[in-house]
Amino acid sequence: MALTVQVETALNEAQDKLREALAFAARSEKPYISKHISDMMMKIDCLCEVSVLIDHVEDTMRVDDE
């Protein structure tokens, strides 16, 4: 099942906020902080992408079963 529009929107908004935080952190924080902010952004992106991939795999498995 794909992410609902509401969840996907919330995740995209979270990424936007993290991107903003990363911009500030890059100027004033230690690199360790920037690294972990970007890790969180990557995890959100992977979550959205893998959701689509899982849907495709499930659809393919259903077609193969028929």
C-alpha cells in the first residue's frame, strides 16, 4: 500500500524543514550535526521511494499468482 497523501505531504514538509536546518547548521554547527541532519533527510527520502518499490513488487507478485 502506497503512502497516503497526508503522510507523504507530512514527510515532504519534514524534509523541507530539515533542509532549512541543514543550511543553518552548515554555517554554525560542527560537521557532525550536519551529517546527522542529512542522514535524517536521506531516511525520509528512502522511506518514500521504498514504499513505491514495495507496491510494484506486490503488484507483480499478485499478477504472477493469477
